[in-house]
Amino acid sequence: STLVNATQFWRRKACKIGDAKSVQFFHLGKGGGSTIYFQLLDYHLVFERSHPSPNFDSKLFKGPTTTLIFNIRDPVDRFVSAFNWRSLLYCRDGDKRKPYFKGKSNSRYPPYLYPDKVCLAGNKTEKILLHEEYQSDPNPLGEALCEDSPNFAYASEKVKNIAHARLSLNDWLSFLIDPDIYPAITTTGINKVMAITTEPRVENNNTSLLDWHTQQAIIELYSDSGLSSDQIDDIMKHKPQVNAKSEKKSEMMTHSSISSSTSKLTPPPLRTLGECCLARFFHDDYRLMKTMILDDREENLTSVLPLADVHSLVKTACSWGNDEQRTSCMRDLASMIKRRAEFLDYSRGSCENVVGVVKNVSSPLSSLPSEKVVREAEVDLGTIYYNQTTGGK
């Protein structure tokens, strides 16, 4: 239908833009995806979402899906955030939060929206792994993921039990990087990919431009739907201000900083050895991101090689929007790689050599503080989440 009045467009919730069948959003957990998801909805865009795992159905290969949106966050940061987040959600001994039993409790108050008031109940495999085996500390698991660790195979399997951490960026985009799969994509299938990045770059005062990138994506999707520049400007200009009630709801839905006195657990910071081990564990993700950077002549990224045989669409992940958007997207990816560059340089030897420590491999839990110490550690949940995330879930 023809857009006549932008003010009426915002007043009518039934007014939507786009075709839900043609746009798919791959929502990678703990990477800013909720911020993106709810902003797209807030701007009346229609699309399909895959979360918490990708949906590789025929629509991507043969249509009607033609545009794929996906969010990218530094793989190490995303892993640690997922580990800490899932650990936070599960109930603990003496927890004052209300237990939540999936399928039985009030679905209006799930733990992922109200982690300060509700916690996941039950002795699930994931809970035992996080609370008992690794005692809510990502370091033993991270350090066990070093390629020379005697616990590597075991730890690699354990990662698959942690929601949001079990699937890497390569897993999500496997249909575009596996030469045995992507030739099945036809001319009527996916023909555009849009990476939305979140990275606290130094030149941006160590803050992420996720909200700005998402706004650029909204403008791009409006344009792809046939709206003119004048129509887009009119819609953006007349968007109503968010009221306090809606803003509060948005904060809850995007897992933003939530303060609580009911849970007093702070995860230990990631040690440098664990950072190195995790960077190498996700080495192929950094290679995939390098593939998306069209021009890295000014970046020191020589320690990471791009993937050699991928679908041509991968190389266009940042090639949407205006020049400023494209440059910012690639700089975000370059920043992620540069932050881990010294660890991804295998010529420097093992992570123990790079970090300059000797790892104690006698027990994966040998370096953990006692459960009493961990339980008694106090921190505001908002601080935990702010440190975990850049721009939302």
C-alpha cells in the first residue's frame, strides 16, 4: 500500500513495511541481537527470525528469502557473556528468586526477562556444568580449550551444552562457507547479506555503535522495500518519542542493566591464558570476519588469513548502506581481530608461551576459589551485565 502520512503510519500498529518471507534475521545470542530485533519491530518492519539456532530451510536456497541479516560480536566476548549469563539464570542453593519451571510456571515472567526476580529451576545438564563442574567461572573451561590441553576434547563437547555458546559464527553461516552446500543457492534465493556489528572501538570512546548500525539497517530495509528517500526521512522524523513505560519494557526485553539484591554472584574476570585459548578455539570465526573486510591495507591483520573458498556473498557482508556505514562495519571487524591478534599468531608458539605462564593441568578446577567465596562475592547485576555485553543480548 502507498504511504500517505508518516504520522498516521506511526499511529497505526497494523502498518508494516517489507515482506516477512523475503527477510530473515539470524539472531546470534549474546551479541546485541535483542537490541536489533526489537528495534526492527519498533520501526514496523516485518521479517522472520532464527533464534537460538539458525533455520537452514529451502527458503534461503530457493527463495522467497532474499536478504539475510546477522549480528556479529567478538567471539571471545560472546562466549564469556553466554557462559556468565546462563550461569546467572539458573537457581542456586539459598536463592531468593522465584523458581521457574519451563512449561509449568507463568510464562509472563521468564528468567531471561526478569533474572533479578526469577531463576531457572531443575538440575539440567547445563546447570550442573556451569554451577558444579565449573563453579560459574569461565576460566577453567576457556583454558581447557587450548589445542594442547589434555582436556581439549572433553571441554569442546561441554561447550555444546551451553546455550548461546554452542554455535559459533561459522556454525551460523555454514551454508555460505561450505563449498559442498552453498552451490545449492539459486538465483531466486538469498542474494544479499547484512552484518550488524557491535564492538567498543577506542576511537568511539570504547563504546559500541550498535544502535547506529541498526538505524542504518532500518533505513536500508526501508529502501529495499521501495520507499523513497523522502518517505524514509519523513518516517524517521515523525517517529514518536518513547514513553517511560515503553522504555522500561524495552530495557527488560533487551536484557539491559538490571540491578538486584537477590543474587550476589560475580563471575571472575577472564584470565589472559583463557583469552588466548578461546581466541584460538574460535580462530575460524576470526578468519570468517577477515573475509568480510574488503580492504585491510591499513590494518595490522596479517596473523589471520581469510577463508579461501566461500560464497561470494560473504565478502559483501559489510557492503550495504552508505560509505560511513560500510567503513564502520569493517573497522569493527578489524578491531575484533586486532584485539586478539597476538593470540592468533601461531608463530609465537603455544598460548602458554604467548602469555608467559605455565598452566596447571592436574585438575580443570584447581584454580577455582571455593564455592563459599564465589557465592559470597557481591556485585550489582547491572554491572555484571554491562561488563558482559555491548549493546544488549
